[in-house]
Amino acid sequence: MHKLKRTANLKKISGYSLLLLLLINIAGCRQNSGSTTQSEETTVKLVNAPAFNADSAYAFIENQVKFGPRVPNTPAHVKAGDWMIKKLKEYGFEVTEQPFKPVTFDGKTLNARNIIGSYNPAAAKRILLAAHWDSRPFADKDSTRKEQPIDGANDGASGVGVLLEIARTIHTSAKKPEIGIDIIFFDAEDWGEKEDMQPAQDKVYWCLGSQYWAQNLHKPGYSAYFGILLDMVGAKGAVFPKEGMSMQYASSINNQVWNIARTLGYGQYFIEEEGAGITDDHVYVNNLARIPMIDILHQELNSSRTFGAYHHTHHDNMGVIDKNTLKAVGQTVIQVLYESNSEML
Ligand code: AHN
Ligand code: ZN
């Protein structure tokens, strides 16, 4: 905690005391972690938090994929949603379903629902965690079967799997976070225009669930201290550059989360680079609900494409999911929740 604030304090001090402080600081870094090559404000002292189980998160992803593509207006979508609600309740979360009927770019009316699970519903200080739970109805970036729905193992199921595992971890752990937690599974995120189409000028067809929720909060006057969105958090070798909109709306939260990740040893995933700004569910939470929210999102850097090669293709199946990536993301988010007991966040 103190190292995040030390940078500012250093400016007030000069001469020998500065030198002394630097020496203490270097020694402190060595105790906290092995990464003395990082700049001084990147290592933080962490509280004890329960372990995230990546095998269980993987099984939650597999379970969703087994229902079939979670495309709105299909039986698989209804069954998967019901299963997620059952799991949240099993882990002691109070569940609110928010049905809505958005119209898509291709004129379809969807039977959609946002699913909200609340832990410690009476707590005033809350952290919002979210992922979209629907999967894309087309494989428009694939070269074959472009009109067929995709498994969405990473794009959709990975975020839900990590969040369900976080819910399970809190439920089974003796130590509980002191804050309230809301897990929102947004529906109808991924029915946006196809790859070769011009996007509509007046309306965004992505993120229909978060747009609806931000304008129709599940509890009147709902707010949270901050939020974290997970999107495509399970691919092998994924990197999470600091997403552009997150840095625009919530840079201090983003930097603190990345510092926690690095301290835990996940710096190879949570890299110190800024990525593109992406129209994702957090944008509406930020600019309509006015809750600062970051997006942990896999983006490719130094590539002609923004997202991984699997994105919106049939390759987005269980074969791309890697437990090491799930562990890095899940453990980081759990640590953030438990740090809220301390003064860091
Ligand atoms: C855009 O491509 C502009 N937004 C897509 C965000 C997304 C799609 N995340 C997952 N699937
Ligand atoms: Zn998608």
C-alpha cells in the first residue's frame, strides 16, 4: 500500500534523507517480491487472500460450452442462464433477474436477461464485477460456417467461469471480504454488426445488456466504489494491456489492479502497455451509470488485429482455454476484493 503513495512523498524530501529512503525502498522491494527490475511504485504489500482454483473455473467454462452456444432466443441460452442463477444462489448470493427485449441490428427482438448476484447486499461500499454471458450467433471472422454460432469458450464463458469461481471461493473461505460485491452477467453483448458491415451511426448494437442496465439500475440509486469487467480472460498466452477506455475513465483503479497482478507474479499477463479503446460493457457503466469501471480484456499488440485469432471464429472453443491465464486473472481479482479490507483501494 505505502509504495503507491511513496512516489508523491518523495518529492517533498531531499538530500541524504532521499538517499536513505531509496535504500530502504530497494530493500523493501526485495522482501516483497523478486522483481527488483520494476519501477519503485509497482510492488505493493498484500493482505492474505484465499486461493483461486483454476481447475474449478475451467470446469465452469466447460459447463457453459456444453449447454451449446448461449445465443439469445435459444433453449441453450435459457438453460445456461438458469444454471448460472442456481450457482450464484448456492454460493449465498442474492439474485436479481432483469429481463429486457432489445432489438438487434438485423431486426430481431431478443428475450434477454441480465443476471445480478449480490454478496453482502446491505453493505454501502460495493465492488461491481461483470462479464457478458451470451455468445456470438455468427462466426463472421471465420472462413467457414460463418452463419453458425460459436462455442464462445473465451468470448463469454471465460469471464462467467472466473466470476462463478470467485463466488464459490468467497463462499467456501473462512475469511470474507468486508465490502459488498455485485456480480453482473450482462446479456446480449455480442450481437453487434458483422465484420464486413458499416456500423449504424446513431446506435451501438454491441453491449445491449449493459446499455439497458445502466439506464435501468436493478436497484434505484445503485452505485459501486468501482467495477471490473472481464472479457476474454482465458486464452493461452493472453496479454492484458491497459484498455484505452478504462484508462480514460478509471486510470488509478486500472494502475492499482495491474500493480497487484504484478506483485502476485502475473506481470507477463498484465503488461505495462496501453491497448486500444474498446466498445465493451464497461463503457456504459462508466458513462451512463457513472461508476468507474475497468476492462480486463485480451488484446493483441504488434499485430494487424485487435483481438486474438480465435475471436468470432469456431476456434473460440475449449482448445484455446488455459488454466494458467484463468489463475492469473482470478487470483488478481480475488486479491483486489480482499485488499478492500485494507486501505489500498
Ligand atoms: C467491438 O468490436 C467494437 N466491440 C466488441 C467487444 C466484444 C465483442 N467483446 C467481446 N466480443
Ligand atoms: Zn464477441
